[in-house]
Amino acid sequence: MHSLLLGNGINRVALQRGWYEILRELATTFGGIDLVPHIESKPLSVFIEELCARSTMPFQKAEHKVKVEFARLLKQIDSVEAHTRVCGQFNVIMTTNYDFTVEEAFAGPLHSPAFLAPESRYSLFRRHTAGKKEIWHVHGDVARPGSMVLGFDHYAGYLQKIRNYVTDSVEVKGHPHGRVGSPVKSGNLEFTDNRSVYSWVDYFLRDHIHIVGLGLDFTEIDLWWLLLHKRRRKHQTGQVFYYHVSLDKEPDETPITSLLRSLNVTVVPVVAGSYNDCYLKAADLIETKIASLPELYPTPLRLDENQHSESQIHRSSVKQKAFKFPRL
């Protein structure tokens, strides 16, 4: 089972307007024109925090207005070949993108939300469907600007919810039991068949994961925590592949790729003359990886199952002989 974690790399190739232009317009709208020279060198979350902090409005109101405007600027992205070549190989696509470009590439306007539980601010269960594909907007979507994870406060709250879901449980309105925890935690890998509520987090922990077009800035603490948790799991059922794109020459090692290797992530260099060609080449490499790993890594029987099996064998193969006390 293979799943995709997609960042905005392909979107930046597809943008009719440059990423810099979009952020510049956002900065101008909210009186942050002096922030423009440093836009490209700052994480997006830091830039958003600066815009909100400078506002004279209450923080929550400022944050909402920034998110609404950012959502408006992101709505017009047309898909390119790299979208279909990369995403077409997966039935489960997790994306940090807020727009619906992937859905529209495969289903046009016929894609639809298919949330597994009601959410407003966070996105554990924020699933959309496009034909047979599941697209999970792990950082929210433009249709609900309040769900878009952009600032530190939102990241911190989201990580807390993810951690609770993985290690314990979270409240789910309308669920018969009131609370739901990750099925993978207890070894249930067939959760799509036997659970009505599950999350993209479960796919992430279970599957072979291919990461494409994602810079993985260290502010994305939710994803880094999940990578660490996946690495720490006693029995890993899936490998992680990170496709590191570079123009014309082999990519240099970075603090991010160094940490990824430490977390047992396979860093796959992708070199081409343009970013568009890099992602098309990544699609070919993904196809090869999927063919070489058709199944999840097997997990051993749990201890209680082993003990039960051994005791059954012992009882069936060893019989106690009759014993009689001698007569006195």
C-alpha cells in the first residue's frame, strides 16, 4: 500500500502567477510591504504570523482575514502534466496544499467533500473524493479558510490533537462512543474495512509514503512529529521516500535531508533541467519504487498471539501419563 504526501512544489510550477507575487499581494493588502524583501527566505507560517501581529485588530479576527484573502489568491491554479503523472499512481493522496487542483485534475468540478467526522479548525478527518481517489487536505482547504494551518498557534494546537489521536483518543461529535483513537495504535491495519472513522494519520503510519514537492520546513511540526513517531514504532510496515529535486546537479545535503536520513527516510535525488522535468522524472522513479514494494512489510504476531499459539502446540503434543501411587 503506497500513499502520497504532496507539497506545493508542483503547484508552484503550475502557477500562472509566481509564488512571490502572491505573497507580495498578500503583504501589500495587510500593510506589510516592508516584509516583501524577505518573503522567500522565511517560512510561510512566520510570514503569516508577522502580518497578524502587526494588525490593530484582535489576533483571531486578523488571522481569519489573512486566511480568507490567502484562500482567494490560491483558488486559480490549473493542473499540469506533473500533477496527473505523480498523483495518478496513488489512490490515497495527503496534501499540505489548500487548493483543489488535484481533485479537479481527476474529477473536474465533480469532486466532493467526504469528511469522516465534523471538523472546523483541524483536519484529521478532512477527506475529499475525486473518482476513486481520496484526497486529504492535512492543513485545511480554501473552502473553509478557518481550517487553513498557517500560524504557530494553529500548528501547536493541531500537533496536540494529532498526538492525542495517535496515543489516546480525541472527541468526535456524533460518534457512538464519543471519542476515537488511531486504529493503527492497536495493530489494526485494515481500518478502512472495519472502522467508520479513521484519519490520514493512519495511512501515514501504516503505508509506504512518497513525499513530493514538500520542503518540510522545521515549522511543520505536525509532519516532523509523525515522521519521528513512525520511525519509533516497534514494527514499521511502510518505508518513507523523500524526492529531493535539484536543477542540473546532484542536490547538496541539507539539515532537512540529514534529519530525514536519521529517521530512516530514503532520500531520492531527482535531477533535471527544470522543476517541471524534475517532477516528471520523480513520477517515473515513484513507479519503480511501487513496483519493487507491492506489499507492506510484514508484522510479527503479537506476543499474546505467539503465546496462545505455542501453548496450543504444547497441549496438543505433550500428554501427561497416568500416575498411580503404590499400594502399601
